[in-house]
Amino acid sequence: MSLQLGDVAPDFTADTTHGAISFHQWKGDAWAVLFSHPKDFTPVCTTELGAAAKLKPEFDKRNVKIIGLSVDSVPSHVQWEGDIKDVTGQQVNFPMIGDADRKVSLLYGMIHPNASETMTVRSVYVIGPDHKLKLTLTYPASTGRNFDEILRVVDSLQLTAKFQVSTPADWKDGQDVIIVPAVSDEDARKKFPKGFVAKKPYLRVTPQPNK
Ligand code: BEZ
């Protein structure tokens, strides 16, 4: 069965462009985003890695370590990183896992045989400080991911881990949030001193509590 939200992200050892790692030890008690690329020297992946490198400072601010994977060797990744710098202007500033034997790809179910027998799909795993999966995304090889969206999700996950709130459609950091239905109106008045608006009895909106 495929990995599901709440599962512990499987631990593994691997060679990366930043040296050998033991995944859980490398991650420590930070958040992590692990994302796969189908193959080195491919066009969409080249643009994605540039986009991720550009946003690395934003992930750092949120205590999120980012790490990529492709089913090629570390020397191949290092060579490809030169092209990524040429094309996007970005030096890849996070580790890339060499997974030529597909050990990690298979462990995480990143290879979907009906899409390709050999290449990974574009998987994203957001992993919490407790090593548990908080979000998974699966994109086909033909569609590049939006790394601003991954940051937005991290903002929501980190906020909802601390407060009894959820975030509405298209929410961005700083906007109003929803008080979870399990909190009574009486408790909501205590927990959310900025107050709330009940658009429906089950839809109560309050300013973001940590802003
Ligand atoms: C790409 O990155 O453009 C790509 C990778 C694998 C298959 C198809 C496209």
C-alpha cells in the first residue's frame, strides 16, 4: 500500500550531492520537503530545481530542509547542476539524492509503472518534526510543480499544528483562518481573543492568531 498521511516517512541511507546521509538523522527535528524528479538532464526538472533553489531561503526561514531525488547517480546530478545554473541562474543549494538503483524511489512508491517503469513521477512529501507525513503530492512528468504552493502549504501545516484552526481555499499567510468545528463558541472566545465572525454556525472566521 502506498504511503499515507500520518505514516512515518521511511528512513534510508543514500549518497547525495552533499555527501552520504541517513535521512532521519539528516532531517533531525526540522520539517522536510522531499521531492523526486523523473530523470537528470530533462527540461521541466531543470526549471523546477532552479525554482526550488531560489526559494531555499524561504524554506530555511520556516525551519524546513529541502532535498531532491532523481534516479541517476550523484556525479550525474553534479554535472546537471552546471546546466541548471546556466539556464536558471540558480546554484542548486540543497542536497540531491543519487538513486540510480531506485532504492529510495521504490521505498516511497515514487515509481508508478503505469506512468513509467523506470522514471519517478514528481512526488512531494512534506514531513513534520515527528518524521510523519503531513502532505503528499503526485504530479506527472509533463507538469512542473509550483514551489510557492509548497511553501503556502508549509505555512498552513505549521500554523494548524500550533492552533486549532484550518485554512480556507487559496489562503495565504496573514489572511483570516477558520476555527475548527470541535472548538465551542465559548472556548473560541477564550482561545481567539481577536474575536471571530460566524458566517455559519460551522464556519467561524478569525484573524490569523500568530500575526
Ligand atoms: C521533463 O523534466 O521535462 C521530463 C522528464 C521526464 C519525462 C518527461 C519530461
